[in-house]
Amino acid sequence: MRAAVLRKYNADLSIEDVPEPDCPRDGVVLKVMACGVCRSDWHGWVGEHPRVKPGQIGGHEYCGEVIEAGPDATYAVGDVVVAPFILACGTCPNCRAGAQNTCVDQRLPGFTEPGAFAEYVAVPRDHNLARLPEGISPTLAAGLGCRVTTAWHALTGRAALAGGEWLAVHGTGGIGLSAALLGKALGAHVVVVDVVQEKLDHALGLGMDAAVNAGTGDAAEQIREITGGGAHVSVEALGIETTVNASLECLRPLGRHVQVGMPVGHTARMDVNMAAVYHGNLALYGTRGMPSWHYPSLLGLITSGVVDMSPLIAREIALSQTGAELAAFNGPTPPGVAVITDFTR
């Protein structure tokens, strides 16, 4: 099968013919119909993700059709499914408590085992998968795989965003734009922050209430003015020191900061304004992924027409273009995300 393989950090991926994966006893092999290209993939591509080594096939935002099922699999040949990027064991104390995204024995296609930058991907523990509902395309479903699921859990499972509250979103890439769209669907007022005016204009065109260009002044101060005292909830979607502090400093007293952007490599430790946390009586939430049981609420929101996530998808690309998309994350990116839909070239 064709696959895009990491051979050297910060270099174009190598398009190679590799063996098709074996079917897990407790899972399935999928013919990949679509796979998103995510900033988390970029962290591995530049060599800052501790689990991603040369030889890795990336890709953790995938939707596909079951072509082979193991004897203990949940799904059958012909099913079309979408996957969370964390495949939880289902039996550890964290899983039994409903927090599968904190499973102590995670399987991570795209990071610790071959992912979906390929024609086929093996998925163990297929009890984590969700059947693709009618009305959601595989391309859109792939875009949901990491950014939208993570944003949904951040807003509903962690910060408990309520209608009428102000939500600030720092960074309008895939996760940030997802959080903004979902925040509006939940009835919040949303202010988005970025340094790329084109992305801010794009978000405003999708119904956001306000936008702040962080390159033109103090973003936190501008948000406090727009919101009449500060946001109730602030999502940091980049994982860098500047936006983490802006997120904390833009909150009103008793506000909730949600760390969605991944601090890794040189950003794993930061100089953070803890005085803002102390004086504002702020709550800080970390979040990563989404428990698989949360899929029905998210997919139901989309299929019922409450929220349209299609503006998230900006580009459909070929497998051979994946490396170029990863390289684009080295600088400011245009609006929307890329999804691989052509695995033949």
C-alpha cells in the first residue's frame, strides 16, 4: 500500500510502498477514506513529539471503511467509522470512570504505531470507534478526528461553557476555529484572537461576535474591553507562552482557562502569569482528546443542523502533498484545514 513515511525531521515525507497492516484480534483494518493533517502531526514532523521517530507513518484524524474485522471486533466489514485519536483500553480505572482520554494504557495510531497517512490503517480496540452518521461526509468526519472532538470536550467536559457567557479563543487554526463554531452553537458570545487578519475575517464571516488582532496591541486588554470585564471562558489553542498568558489575563474574576494547545518540546515549560490566576481566582483546565462516549452528543449536534462544521475544511489534498501541508505549520497558516482524500498520488 502507499504511505507517507517520516524519514527525516523537517523534510518532505517519503511516499513509499509498504506492507498492508495485519488485522488486530480486537479491531479492524480500515480503507482510509480521508485523513486530516493536524498541528499535532507537525510536532512529530519537526522532532519535538517525544513519541514520534523516523520511520513513523503519521495521521491520527481518520475516517474509513472496514475491510477486515478481527474475531473480537465490534464492527463488521462494510461499516464506515470515525476514530478518536486515543484508543482506550476500556478496563483501567480511568476508563471505568468515563475518562477514556486519560487511559493509562493508550494506543495511538499516528504516534506510537502506524497511522492513517496511508491507504489502510489497523485500528485495535475498535470499541472506541463511532459509526459515521448519514449526512456527514468522510472528509468532514476526518476533520472532526482531533481538533473538533478535543474542542468539544474542552468546552463541555471541562469548562462547562454556558449560553450567554463570553468565550475567548486564542488561535484560529483547526482547534481554535472548531472551538469558536461550537461555542456559538452552545449559545456563547465568541471573540477570536489571531495575528493573521485573513483568519480573523474568516471567523467573523462565520458569525463570531468580535475579533482581535494580537499583532496590533494587548490582546487581553482588548478582550476585557469588548466583553465588559473579561471572558468567562478562554481557550488557548496554540500551546505557546504568549497566548497562554493572554488567555489567562483576558479572563474576568472566577474565569476558566482551558489549555487545548499542546505544550511540547521547547514549549513544554513556560513562564506563566500565576499572579493573574491568584488574584482572579481563576480555574485552569487541561484537556487532551475526548472520551469516546462523547461522540453521540457531538455527532448529533452536527446531523441535527445545530452547527455547520464544513467551513473548517479548506483543502482536499493528495497523499503526496502531506509533507507540504506539514511544512506550512512552520509559519502562519491560511484559514481552515487540509484533509487527504486522494491516496493514489
